Amino acid sequence: MLSSSCLLSSRKPPLQNITVYCRTPFLSAMHQDESADLREVGRVMKDVLGISNVPFKVRRLIVEVCDLVTKRAARLAAGGIVGILKKIGRDGAPGVVGGRVKSDATNKMKRTVIAIDGGLYEHYPKFGNYLQLAIVELLGEEIAQHIVIKLSNDGSGIGASLIAASHSIYADN
């Protein structure tokens, strides 16, 4: 994008060919910058990416791009979550789950808690908001109200323990 445009001047920044150089904390900082002059966007562009004197119009564009990237990431994550909910029969739809016909006599939607571990969800509030909105969009308000997303500290360690424990049941077979 930078090489085919003149947004940031005719010179190419030194980090242009590095695949990943704007990590999530910097993206979050720029996205959440609400100062009148988008000072944080300018600071990140200068200190992290080595691009100084970014015009205000470009800083506004950068915030919009951050918003689009964050929305897309949240929607992709929500798609995965909803896919799993559908697979385990927690999407509110009648039908077959895991080869068995659903047979809930009350047809009452059960509460489902989704544990999320990671700095993205914990330290990037806009991502969490977009994730919630995407789940509502995919499942509908009535079903989504039964889906709760909770931050789980050390979820990776707990998840690894659960996988090891469940695998040990089948290790002897």
C-alpha cells in the first residue's frame, strides 16, 4: 500500500518490507486515540514505524484502517465461535448435533460461557465490543443474550491440562 501511494511521501519507510511490524498494542493505541490531533497515532508512526511528520488527514485514515482491521478480526473470531456453537448445538437451532437429534423437551436455550484468554481481548476493548456485536449479528439478539464471553487468565495452561487429561483416558486403548 505504501509503495503504490503517496500518503506518507515519496520515500519508502525503512520497515516497509518487514511482514509484521505493527503489533497489537500499537494498533490498539492508535485505534483508541481520541485526542484532537491524534497525537498517539503520530507517536506510534514515528517511534515504532520510523515515519515522522504524518499529516493529520493520514492519521485519521490510519485510525479508520485500524477500525476496519479490528472489525474484521473480531468478525473472523466470532465466526469461529459461532461455528463451534453450531457444532455442539448451542446456537439455538433445532436439528442434529454430533449425529444425535436434539431432544430438549423444554426447548429452553441454555446459557453458554466462552472463556477467552489473551491480551487482545483483555487489553483491546474495541475488539471485545466488535466480537460481541458480530456474535449478535450471526446468532440474533435472542440467542446471543445466552452467550457469555469471559476473560480467562491462564486459559492456555488450563486448556493444555484439559487436553492432556482427556487424552490420558484414551492412552491405554
